[in-house]
Amino acid sequence: MHFLFVWILFGFTSPLLSVENTENACVHQDLSDLPGFFADGDIVIGGLFPMHYRIAEPDQNLTYKPATPRCHGFDTRSFRWAQTMRLAIKDVNANPILLPKVQLGYKIHDSCATHVAALRATLSIFNEPKESSSKMCSVHSSLKMIIGDSGSSQSAVVSRLLQPFKIPMISYFSTCSCFGNRQEFPTFFRLVPSDDHQVKAIAKLVKYFGWKWVAAVSEDDDYGRYAFQGLFEEFRKIGVCVAYYEIIPKVYNRKRILEIVDVIKKSTAKVVISFAGEGELYPLFSEYAYQNITGIQWIASEAWVTASLFSPGEFYPSLGGIIGFAIRRGEIPGLKDFLLQVNPTLNPNNSLVKEFWSTMFGCSFYPLNVSDESGKMLPFCSGHESLEEKYSTYLDMSNTRVSYNVYKAVYAVAHSLHNLLSCEAGKGPFENSSCADITNISPWQLQQYIQNVSFTIMGEKISFDQSGDPIASYDIINWQKGLDGNIKFVTVGRYDTSNGAGKELWIHEDAIIWTNHQTKASCERFSIKRNEKVPTSVCSESCHPGTRKGVRRGQPLCCFDCLPCTDGETSNQTDSIECTQCPSDFWSNAERTECIPKEIEFLAYDEIGASLTVIALFGACLTFGVLGIFLYYKSTPIVRVNNSELSFFILISLALCFLCSIAFIGEPADWSCMFRHTVFSVTFSLCISCILGKTVVVLMAFKATQPGSTIMKWFGPLQQRIMIFCCTFIQIIICAIWLISMPPFPVKNTKYNNSKIILECHVGSALAFWCVLGYIGVLACMCFVLAFLARKLPGNFNEAKYITFSMLIFCSVWLAFIPAYVSSPGKYTVAVEIFAILASSFGLLFCIFAPKCYIILLKPEKNTKKGILGKSNTNTYNAFN
């Protein structure tokens, strides 16, 4: 669009202007009213400087010819840049070595920081002093080069205008990354680093101070748009979010300014980054300071970080503490003396000098009563006011960064011309190794030498890469309050790409004054732990280790909730995106910050295990005590009438039942898992088999008392032993099959409690396990039924009723065991099984043997044949024996 506009403009002003006629093209317009600075020379260099920082919107009433837009807001800083160009050309012309036979001239105009004004100024630079009446220019144009402009948008428009003429330009302050495109800007050079480098520098600065929630403000041109396009991409890489992006209009609009200020006030973002010119920012910051907004940390681009426009003390309460990147500063010899020579008495016809003088001293050259914007009457300017006594940024030699770039630009042209004029025949860079015709130097020939120029000035090496860019280096500037109350620009760090990857940024934190006007407390440089006085800007506070980020729907990624990691997951870093699952043998600690080994649980010899062990040993000792009593009183009727051999077998098997429960205590192992289940099943089968044999003997003994009965010969001691052996052997066979096919084995159970590893014995084959228990249950049921049938047989001591009661307790215990076993957690499963063994064993011991021991020990008078049989006959007694 800019290019089309330029050609439309040329179409109305110079119909004969075409690419074919670029060598001799002359543009003749009535632009003599444009103010500027001029000096004749063999080679003329054009200069574009934004000596005003805004333009007033013209009246759009088309009932009469629109007036030319007027520029407002004189910028003494840019005026100094223009004077620096004049000084540099003066120094070059005075150098007898650099260009001894060539005098440089200049044509310097005000670009007014706008596209249209920059185009108008460029066309004025094209104009020759006198108009030509012919359609073709009779002489070649002396304009070979343009230095300017400061704004990227203005430079882009001017560069496109110059391309058909192949006139190179060197910008001293245009940083847009778009200029790196040689296809679009083939004649553009600059002495300020590309915004690509500044964007990366700002991203590193934001990351360094941990700012995650920032805002963006730019001017409405390519400079701001291209810069933030690259910066937003860098932010995506480092996880920084943008709260808002506001654009300042080129033409002043108070309503829009108030809207932007309102957004800044209401936002939670406390860090605002701005790529804009000082002219665009001035209305915004004026309103910002007027509303006394504080607590916002601004990050400035190189375009305004050293802008003198904001140095007055009234801006400090709101803007103090700004941090930003500035181009390299350099000392310019003789600059201050040259600036002091500017005086309206020496340049009475130069309106720019008069406006500069009026701005510096607040006076007017017009005889009529003139007032400023506040309505205050201005005094008359005499022209004899002293610049040296008037402090201003115009004479501040501590801030000559852009001026230094202007100075270098002139010397880059001078050294290029020197190389061009020093070309030896046959060694030139052009076709057939030819050199340029020094009497008719074409701009494109000068560009060839500018591209390859290399020289040193003030100890700094100057050269251009293939994109026309210099080596990237910035000073980090901090706005601090000076002794006079005005803002001073203090260097607190540096960003230099020549230091290598990862070493570009260096910051002296102790020297920084932040927006809250506090210094950073002394701490170790580059420490990760920041002082609380460093401004923070986050949408959400960082998630501590043990938590993870939970994104809020519909909000940027930097706005999140901190969700605690679930059990078994950890996060050991700040702002973790997800929690990490612990390995199977590990579990998260209470803080969810690390995985710790899971607690291993089994029935050990602790409180429960030790108690059960004591009870088991007590039961075994009690059983052996009863056995000793029976052995001691084995010849008494009560022992003999109950088949003493079976009683001894029962007591021995009961003692083994008590002792087998101890095998269930301790850490499970392969051998212990097989042993505990096998010995339990075999000992209980032996015990129940013996009781079953005793029950059968009791029942058959009373049947044998009937006349002519010979049944007892089939249930003698041998048959009883065979029956006990067979019943027990069946269980042994079941256990053998179980151990051979799928034996019990130790396992780590984590299903019940994820935070613990429960060591337990897996039964291996569930079918075999329940077959073993089922077989014991079958024997117990048979014993119960037979004992129940014999409970009413005659005799004072009918043992069947005690066996019936013991089997009732035994079956009740093991029926209750099943649901308790299934529902008990962890080591308590084993404890329930041990409890069932002990309870059933005590039940058998007390129910069967307690009555006998009572008679033997406490009622010996009943331990007689008559006392035992009562009314029964002698045959019954003999049957038991």
C-alpha cells in the first residue's frame, strides 16, 4: 500500500519518473516551504529526523482546499541528531585523508514521525535548487545517499520510494526485523540492531526476573507490530502470557488514550512492554502521570528508553524505575561545542532553529501576544539567551546513543566513498573488474561499497552483514531520580550477542531502582531466589512442588489453579505441568514431593504377633499339661473308659495345632507359605480324625451292650488306628497334589492399600485351599452328626455330648472365619486365620478334656467304675477298654 501510494503521488507530480530514467531522474515539486538544513557539496547526503513527535489531524471538511497537516511537539533530542549529522559531515570535510578531493553536502528535513511527512521530506530532498524546464534533467543528481529515518514505518516507506532509484539509505534508529528481508528492502542498511535481537533480549529479561504475566503497548506501525509478533513467539517458548495488547494511534485521539490507560489500571499484569516512539507515548504517559498511576513496571524498547521527553521530574512518580534496552553509547568529539553554536541570530531564516529556541526557553519570536497550551503568555525571544546555562537533554552528553549512530552513519558513507574513490583500475568490484566513474557515481555503486565497508571508530568496529545489520549489542538502562529531581538514565547491565549463546545477558541487580522506588537488597548475583522488592507479575502464583498446574478453561495458560498431586504421584519442581507416577514399590510422601519406599507390612512379632505367639504357646503347654495328667492317671477309670490311646492322639494333635499357628507369623517365604498351610491342614485332619474315631467308638460301645452283639470286634484298636490313618492320609494326598501343582507362594499385595506393600502368602490354587478346608469341615460335620446321635446314650459320663458341643464350637468358629478372612485387611487376614486355629483348638481342648480333668483333679471320688458307669452294665465299661 505504501508503494502504491508513492507511485500515485509521483503520477501527479512527475509523469516522466520511471525505472528506466532513475539515473537522471529529477522530481520537481513546490516544496520550498519545508524547513531544514542545507549545505552544497559534490555529493549530497539526505537526512530525515523526526524533529516533531506528532501531527495534528487536518480538517476533513472538503468544501475548501485541505490545509497541509502541521507537526506539533518539538523534540530537542531529534534536533540534536540532525545537528550531529551536520557536525559529522563537517568533520569529514575537514579530514585531509578521508575525502581530500570531495566535499560532502547535506539536505536535512523533518519527517515529523509520520509516513506522509517522511514522504514529503524525501521528495523535498530529491528536488534540485532550480527547476528544469526540460522533460529530462540535464545534469545528474548529486544525491547519493539518505541517512534516516528513526521510525521503522517511516523508513520502510522511504526505502520503498528509493528502490527504483537504487539509492541506499542508512537508518540510525529503525529496528524492525522486517528490514532483514533483502528481497523487500535491498538498499536498506542500519547501525542499530534488528528487533529480532531486542525481542530475544527482552524475552531473556522477562524470564530472568520470573515475570509470567505481561502486557504489550505499541504504536500503530510496522515497528510495533513486527516486534511484538516476534516477542509473542519467544514468550510462547518460555511460557509467558500476554494479558492485553493495546495499540496507540498515530494521530492523537484522546478517547483512545483514555481507553488504554483504563485497561492498564484495571489489568492484573504489573509488567508492561512497549515498542513505540516517544511521540506516540507522550500523550499516553502524560495522562498516565496525570492519573498518578503507580506500581507498573514498564520495559522500554530502544526507541524511547533514553527519550528526553520523559526526563522531567513530574514523570518520575509514575515512570521511575523503568528498565529497557538502549543502543550503544559513544563519545562524539566536539559535539557539545557544535550544539552551542546553534542560534537564531546566526540562522534568522531557519524556522526549525527558531522553534528549537522557543521550546528551550519558553519564549516566542512573534511580536503578537502568544500563549502556550495552558494559556500562559510567552515572553519575547531575544536570541541572546544562554544555552549553556539552560540544562536540557539537548546538551546532555551522557546520553548520545542515537547521536552516536548518526555520527557512525556519516562515517560509514565517508569510508565507503573513500574506498570507491581509491579503486584501482582492473581491481574494481564491477563488471570486468572495473571501478566507478568518479565524475558520475551512481547510487547503486556506492551501495556496493557500503555493503563491504569495514572501519573502526571510537574503538568500535563497524561493518554490515548480508542483511545490512550491525553486530547486536545493547545497554540495559534503568530510570532513576537524579540530584536535580529529573530522571536520569543509568546503565545497569548489558546484552551482547558476541559473548556467545547463554552468556548474552548480564545484569547488575544491586544497581536497579524498581518501579516502587526500592533497591534490590543485597543478594548473590544471578541467584534464583529473588528479593521480594523485585516487582512480580503473574496471573497465578507458582505451584509449589507437590502440586501441578490445572488450566482454567477459557483463560491463558499462565492463569491456572494449583492442584495437589494424587496419592502415589509426585512433582519435585515448581510449576509442574503434570505429576509423575511413583514406581510400583514406592509411594508419595505426605508433601507429594518425592517417592519413598512403600511400608512393608506382614504379621511380624510385634504386639499382635507376639500376643498370638504367647497364646499359642500357652495352648500348647496347657495341652501337654493335660497329656501329662492323663499319663499320670492312665490307670484310672475315667481315662480308660474314654479310650486312653485316642485321647493321647487327640492331645498330641491339639498341641501340634496350637504350635502350627506360630508358622503363620513372620515374613512370608516360599518354604513358610507351603509349610504353614500343609502343617495346619494335616494336624487338624489328624485331630478331627481322632475325635471322629472316639465318637464312633463311643457310639459302637453302647451298641455292643445289646445281647449277642459282635460289633466291637470290628472297631477294635487296630481298626481305630486304620480309620485315623486313612482319614489323615486323604488330607496328606490333597496337600501333596496342592504342593506339586500350584503351591502357596509369597506375594506383594498392593491392591488393598496403595501406600503399603502387604507381604502375604498366596494360596496358589484356590481350589486346593478350599478342598483342604472343606475336607476338615466334612470330618468335623461327620463327627458332629455321630456325636449328636450318641448324646443320649446311657452312662454318667457319656463323652458324646462333650464331643457334640466341641464340634459345634469348632464349626461355628470356622464358619465365622470365612467372612472375617475375606474382609480383613493386610496382616489382619493372617491374624484372623491364627485366631480361628487357636479358638477352635481351645474349644476342642476345653470341651473334651476339661470335664475329665475336673473329675481327676477335683472329684477323685467320682473317678471309679461305679461313678463312671452309673446304672450301666459292666459290658459297656469293657467295650471302652
